[in-house]
Amino acid sequence: YVLGRIAVDQRHDLVRASAWFLTAYRETPSGPLAEESLARAMELEASRGATGPAASLAAEYTAHFPLGPHVARARALGGGAPK
């Protein structure tokens, strides 16, 4: 997670940042930063115009965090209909 923050905040490398956030999520999917890591990766993919990956991550976000703070954004990116 920290490496993702460095990549985006200091290096402005959206691709690498997204990869680091996904790594953080995949390595600890139930950890304290899992939800935020997945949301950041989703947002970075969307912000760089990668609609396919953003939609895929959005679907994963809504499946794993249906009550998460980023669920409305995830649904807007193609992550499923409201329940």
C-alpha cells in the first residue's frame, strides 16, 4: 500500500501505483487496507482511461465490499447494479 502511495504521490506513475495497490489487496484481501487498496486501484485505472480493468476492479469491489464507501463509484464504473 505504501509503495502505491509513493508511486502515485511522488512519481505520478499511475500504472505502477495501481499494480502496488492491487498487490496490497491480493496479499491481504481481508486486511485493514484491503478495501482502500482495491478502491485506489479501481480509481487509478479509471483515471487513466483503462475502462475494462476499471470495470473489472469495480465488480470485484462491489462483490467484496457491498457496503464500502466507494461502492457508488464502483457501480458507476460498471461494478453492478444497486441491491
